[in-house]
Amino acid sequence: MASDDIAQLVDALSKTHVGDGELSFKGLGMKLDNAESVEELVQEIEQCHDLRSLRLEGNTLGVEAASAIARSLESKDRLQRCYWSDLFTGRLRCEIPKALESLGSGLMIAGARLTVLDLSDNAFGPDGVHGMEQLLRSPTCHTLKELRLNNCGMGIGGGKILAEALMECHRRSVAAGSALTLRVFVAGRNRLENEGSSALAKAFQLMGSLEEVHMPQNGINYAGVTALASAMRHNPDLRVLNLNDNTFTKRGALAMAQALRHLRNVQVINFGDCLVRCEGAIALAAVLREGLPILKELNLSFGEIKEAAALVVAQAVMEKPYMEKVDLNGNFLGEDGCEALREAMESQDKADMLASLSDDEGPDDDDDDDDDDDDDDSCYKEEFRSENGTTNEDSPSKSHCPDEVLSFLHAPSTEKLLQLGEMTTHLLPEVDTADPHKSADVLLKVASLYSEEPVTKTTVLETFDTLLRKLLSGSAFQAYTFLSTLLVLMGILKGEGKKKKVPLVAGQLLCLEHGIQQDYFAQHHASLLHTVLSKNREALDTCNNSMERLTSALEKRCLHQR
């Protein structure tokens, strides 16, 4: 080693921080290629008899140098925290797994019990995960609390390897009498996609101890989001959930909203740039109304959310006592929508809570979605049924519907409805919160037959009441999901997919006017309808008189609420 290099290393080492059991070489920019290049560093490690934290980030480490450092760690049984991010800049990809294997071997030989392992910003790919696989499975990681692997290029393969290693670590730790309780998991920018994230979801569900999950920018769409949502339900202490810059669409958003209903400790939600869209935003608003009691921050920026849905979110957010920030920037609000949102927050003295709207995309004039989300509700039907205590035999697809009812549903008419008589009760199994689209379709078929003829009017309204009472009797999440689907089907709210809207007739609005005045129609349901209708009045231009009656009834109900 040249004398100038030695002098430079000595100078760098003089800047290390030693104290409270921490030895730090952070950000010294050292190029550590071989055993000779790390002699001074190794000496410092060996002389630190109470080494608990080792910071090596911001240097570049070769295989031989890693092996030498590993040998110095073999006696450091009290080491707990390894901050080794940005450690392999300029190294060949094939070198990194070997270096990681050496470092891991040193820790395992020492019998160290890690609580923090940070290997972020090391582009080691799946092979790098192989390099630390044995360490992750070993007793050294049975005590791990934080695992940080941000921007490591793990890919799908690396995600699967990591997931299996964590599950094996958990199994072994349980067998040893003290289960792995990982609390913080960070793996943004890793190209995990659906397969990698779904594999990790299994590990998260098994552990059930997570408090923070950060997985932004991983190319995950609704299938992976749904798997993660299911896993989050099994982590009751979750405080921070960051899935920024993935792709939820309606199915992912509904699945995640459903999971959040079961969590009471969440403080930060970051679903920015996730294509949550209108129906997803309304579902999350429902969860805000009935759960998430200590939420502090909500990020729904750049989600293609329109004005009405954004206002529904704002109304729900303002009821959260600990709320500090809501970010709705970069959506489809337009100038008028941004102003309406600001005014709504200011009216409740919550203006400081609203983040900047400087990057709003303006109103969205495109009524068509090219997204491949076809509005398939299958991802949450079974969960709805299990929560409602129903079985597969109770579901609409399994119901034993009389021929007269089937005939009515196939081609509704006043004559057929009147002929049903008491058999109208057989329409109840045909509406189920597990299938909001079918339920909305059935309800609108009944409502379309409304007329002022006394017998018909009574029959239609009684049937409408029976069906709508059932659909709104569940949780706020179920009711909001149904109502948003109803509004999409009526062409009032923009939805996803290519499902055909029903022909809107005045009777459907008059039935809704009747419904909102009944005891089963909660005030917050009326508030939702009023907010959406007031921002989309042009959708009801063909039914002006009925629209005015409905709007007036909603205003009275909402005024009574205030």
C-alpha cells in the first residue's frame, strides 16, 4: 500500500466516531480492496471491545477486504446494528454476494444478535440476496427489528428468496423459543412486482409484528397490492404504510381499504401516485369514518381522483382528531375543485392540514379508462361474506331463486313486479354487499318502475326500501362501496372498466329521494350523495325535475346534520 494511501486512510480513520458502543466509518469514501487496505480499520474494530453498532456506509468494499473485516467481527458477540448501505459502489456484481457471505459468516461465528441490518443502496440483485440468505436464516437474525433493503434491485427472484429466508428465520426462532418480531421493513425501488411482493406478503402475515412497511416504486399492481393488504390485516401494530408509486386501481384500493378497517394504530398512509381513483378514494373515506383513530398523515396525491371524491375524503379526514396532513396534490380537481377543497378545509379551520395543490392536473374530460381493471369484484366478495356471517350457499350466485323472480330480473316490468306479491322477498338474496355491481343493478331495475299510480308506487317503494335497507345496514365501508358503485352505474361518478351504464329514468331519482328520508339512510350516506351529485349535476340533465327534488331532499338532510 503506497504511503500516500496509508496517510489518507489514517486521516480518514481519525474522523471515525466511537462512543456508546458505536464505531462509524460513515461517508469516508474509502476504497477498500484487500486485507492491507483495511488493516487500520480492522484494528479499530478489534480494539472496540463493546462494539454494538458498526457504520460502514458510503465506502466501497471488495471481497478480500470484506473477508478481513469479517474475521475481526468473529469476536464481536455484542454487535447489534449494522449500517452497511451504499457499500459496494463500483464493484462487480459477482463480488458483492461473496463479500456479503463473508460479513454474514463473521457475525454468525460471533453469535451476534442483530436488531438492525441496513443494506440499502447496494445494487446487488437476486444474487446479493443469496449472499445474505444464510445470515437471515440464522439465530443472528432471530432478534432482528429493522431490515432495510431500499434500492437494491432484488427483482422478483430476490423478493422470493428474501421471503423464504424470513419465513425460515421465523420458524427457527419460534422453535428456539423466541419468535422473530421484525418491526420495520424497507424495500423500495426493487422491482419486486406482483410475484415478489406476494411472496413477501406471506412472510409478513406469518410474522405479524410489523410496525412500518415501506415498499414504494416496485411495479406492483392490484394482485400484489391485494396480497399485501391481506398480510397487513395480520399486523395489528402497523403504524406506517408506504406503497407510493405502485398501481392500485379500484381492486387494489378496495382490498387495501378493507384491510385498513381492521388496524387501529396506523398513523401514516402513503398511497401517492397509486391510481387510487374515485371509487378507491371513497372507500378509503369510509374507512376514515369508522376506523384509523390515530391517523396523522394521508397521501393520496397523483391518484386520478376527481373533485367530488376528493371532497368526500376531505370531509372524512376533518373528523380525525390527530390528523396533521392530507395530500391530494396532482389529481384531477381543476381550479374550481382546488378552490372548493380549500374552502371546505377552511370552513372547519383545517386549512393548514391541506398540502399544496400546485401540481393539480386539471379536470379530467376523458370518460373512458384504458386500464385493464374490468371492475371484477371477486377479490373482496369472499371477505365480505365471511364478515357478514354468510356462506357460499347464501351468496347470490348460489341462491335458489323462483322462476318468477328470475323472469322479473331478466326483463323487469310493472306487471311482473306486482305479480310477485310476497315473493318480492326473494329479491333480498339477489342483493349482497359482496357484489355491489349486481346489487346496484337490481335496485335500479326496481326503481325504474316507479310511477304515481298508488299500487305501483307503494309496491316499488316498499321493495326499494327493503333492498336498500339491507345494502346500507353493514359497515360504512360496505355502504360507501355500494353507493359509489350505484353512482358509477347511474353515470354520475366516473368509474373504471367498460361496464355499461343503466338508462337513467326519473323514477330512480324519486326512489332515492324517498330513501334518503328513511331511518336506514344515515346522514353521512346523504352527505356522500350530496357531495357527488352537487359536482356532477350535468349527468342528470335528462331528469331535471326529479333531480331538483332529490337535491333539495339531500340539502335538507345535510343541513339537519350540521
